[in-house]
Amino acid sequence: MKLTQQVKAGGCASKLAPGSLRAVLDGLPTQSDPNLLVGFDHSDDAGIYKIGDDLALVQTVDFFTPMVDDPFTFGQIAAANALSDVYAMGGKPVTALAIVCYPQDGDLAILGQMMRGGLSKMAEAICTVVGGHSVRDAEMKFGYSVTGMISSTRVRTNAGARAGDTLILTKPLGTGVITTALKQGKAKDEWVEAAIQSMTTLNQHAAAIVSMHDGIHAMTDVTGFGLMGHGREVAMASKVVLEIDTENVPRLTGALDAIKLGSVPAGLLANREYAECIVTEDSPGTVPGDLRTLMFDPQTSGGLLISVSEEQSETLLRSMHHAAIPAAIIGRVKEGDPAILLR
């Protein structure tokens, strides 16, 4: 069975459109709790709840449909993606609950492989799966709710970017368009292999390196809303302009080829609708069309976007490269009304 043929959209491209989700969240009543350090008001990656003088919980949930055909690999990617939100806040994952949606008459051996794949990544993260929940569903979905721990004084959010900061991205873009090409039967094996390698790599080591460096002002992971969607949230929360050097943004082998072949997921179009309103260029046509499109690509288990002081940026980048993390400087933060400027 090819898992990608069993679902309409795969991975983070299957999520609700960010604009639709934001409209619902903005209409919800606010909660007053002095221990809630980070809620959903700024679309951060996880919630932070204080439980002691210098101790807080990091809580997140993430699940989605298959974006690859191998069930074990799908499970690994689902786990890596769920864990990423905890790392993006600067926390350490501790426990997880599995979330399973699966056809009543589905092959249980496939479900077993999905869960084994997930467990392998949870074990790598030293995060204990303590249980879970399942429901019958015609489209299979898998993921985790993850709880982590963090010092309440060392929380990373998307709201602290400062003018003069350097922007660093730790993984290449392109998982959305490449897995869409896979579903359409257009992807080359080497494209898929590179995408899987990226998606199954935990952000654990990148986050650990960040924790050892000063000058980190904001951080988020780039997942379903794409670089532009998550960048929009950083710009809005921090009240700054993000200036992106598009040619310096790392991209997976085959990403631009997939776009040329028309392998554009619906999630990418939704991200464009959500973020396009604050994305500008020096002049129309400055950025090639296919490269501009990639900036909106929904990522599954994507990298960390880090806003770090210019003085510390080269040191942080060297540490990332020493650990074989393919990080790159992709731009800078400037003063101004919230916006993203593509160069």
C-alpha cells in the first residue's frame, strides 16, 4: 500500500489554512491565569505553564496524514515534527501521548510500523510515550501530544526579534512540494531521500546549541505555515521587518524542480493567502517566481528560524556547522511596521 495515495493531502500540508485558524482563535474568549506564560495569542509553537519558581511545562500537540509511503518512516516524521515545537520554545521533551486515526478495516501491521517508527524517534529524544488515544477514520493520521520541561526564565518565543538581529534557518525548504511530487508520481528518488533525511532529523541538537549561546532573541520552527507564514508571526509579534535574502535560503534538491512540474500543495496556496499581505520585494519581479513560491511551502518537521544578535550570529553558525547542521544566514531584522521584505 502506498500511504500517500490514501489521503487527499500529506503532512503539514493537510492542516487548516492559517488564516481560517487565526480567525477562529481571535474570536475565542481570553483566559486569565498568572501561571500561563505563553498562550495561543501570538501563535507560538507551544504553550508554557509555570508550575514552580523556576520551572514550567511546555505543551504541544501535532498530528497529520502521511506524506511518505513507508509507514515506519511516516511514524518517525510525525514524532520528529511533534517534538520540534518543544525544542522551538527552548524546552526538553519528557512525555508524549500518541494520537491515532485509522480505518476500522485497515491493515494493523501498517499501524504497528507507524507506531514503531514514532517510538524510535521518541526514544532518540529520551521522551517517554505514556499512552495515547485512537479513533476510527477513513484517512489515517498519526502524531503526538508532547509535554516538556523548561526554566521559566529561559523561554524562547517568536516575539523577541530585535532590529539589527541576524536570521538563521537550520534546515532547507522544500518538503511540501517534494512530497506533493511524490504523491503525484513525479518525484525523483534522490529528491525524496533528501526530504526524508531532513524530516526525520530531530531539532534536538540545533536547540541544544542555541541554549549554549547568548544573544538569542526569538525562535520558532518552520512547519505547516511555511517560512513566510511563520515569518509573518515573528514580524507581527516582534513588531519588526524581516529582510530575507532568498538566494541564501537553503533548499532541498529538487524543490524548485517540483514547483516547475506543478507539484504545489493546497497548503502552499493557503499560506500565500495568509502571509502575502505583508510580503514585499524591492521591486516587482526581484525574486524569481519559483523561488518566491518556495518561501510559502508548508514544511513538515522543518528547521528552526532563529533571530540572534549580529555579534553572536557567526559564532552560532560555526557551532551549527561543527555539529553537521545545515544552517544558513538568510537575512536580518530591521525597524519598521511588521513586514517581510524579499531580496
